[in-house]
Amino acid sequence: MSERLNIIRKENAEFEKESPYNFCDRWCERCQHEKQIRCRLYLDDFECRATCIAYGRDENDAEITAKVMEKQLDEVEEAMEKLSEETDIDFEDLEPDRRNHNQFVEDNSLDATAKIYLDKAHAFLKDTFYENKPADPDIQYDFETVSWYHMFLQVKLQRALSGFHEPASDDDYAMHDAVAQFEIAKKSAGESIKALRNIKGHFPGHRVQITALIALLHNIDCRIDALLETI
């Protein structure tokens, strides 16, 4: 491991204590309670649902949720304005030109492989899970794992590749974010591999299909490691 990557990982571990939602897989139901109570994303979502219930509405009532989110966004804007005044940073000037980054992602073979995996995994889930839920709760848990991560993986890889390609700056924020997103992508691949291996024994008619999915995930995982080694 390079010294730079080691430093970034250590600093990310500290950043995660303040904003765990930047380092997670967004699966709040499976998140540790210790992280939930520190996570602004989870607490905001909880506030939306609790407010809906308090008004006797469905917990996802669109009207009340929109009002709560509007209030939360106002609070974020106020905090950003205060930080801008304290630091003399104009955050509107920090948004980079994304065209080159987006083109890099679109042309990257790792993103293409993730898209192939997404399509094949979706076809597999449609044949085996979406239309007929398995009775075994353990297998259902594994299917839910594959389902959750098969789209999430490509999203995280796209964000990671974009930050990885961004020119280095003094604070190196883009690379810190890229490393964090690569780590989440590796978790997505790893959890999916474990789930698919468990499913494989229960669906002998899909062994070839499952083996191909696992091979794609191993390929993605190894190539992420190769990119991280270049940092």
C-alpha cells in the first residue's frame, strides 16, 4: 500500500466519524445503531417518517415529507452560509467542470463491466426472485442483498472513477472521496459474492448464471484493488 493511500484511508476513518453517510451503502435497515445515531441522512429520514406518523399520515406521505425536506435544506443553506463567512470560501466557485470526468467514466472499462453485471444480475433476479419470493428467510436475505447492491455498485464506481480522474488539489478532497466510494464498491461486490454463493446451492438450474455473476464481481473487485495501488 502506498503511503498516500494509507494516509487517505486514515483521514477517511476520521471523516467517517463526522459524516458516516458519505462512507456507507445507504442500507439503513442493516446499519449499526451506533452509526445511525450519528448519521445526518438517517436522522433526517427518521424525522420525515416520524412527522408523517404524528400527523396521522402514511409514513411516506409526499406532502409532509416535502415540507420537512424543505426545512432541512434551509438549515443546510444557513450552515453553508455561516461556514462561508467564517472561512471566506465561495462554495459556488468550487463546482468543477464535470464534462471531462463524465467522459472518463463513460469510456472506462470498469464502468462497462459494472453495467454488464447490472444487466445480468437484474435478469437473474427477475427469473428467480422478483416474481416468486423464496420461502426460506435466509435465502430471501441473500436475494435482497444481491438486489440492493447490483444497481448500487455501478453508481458508486461511477462516482469513484470521476473523483479518481479529477486533477489533484491541495486538499485532495476528490481522491479522498474516490477511495471512500471504491471501498463501498468493494463491500458491495464482497457481500454480493457471499450471497450468490449461498443462493447457488438452492438453485442448481442457475449455477452457470450465478458462476458468471460471481466471476464478474471478482473481476471488478480485483480491478478496484489495481486502481487503488496506483494512488
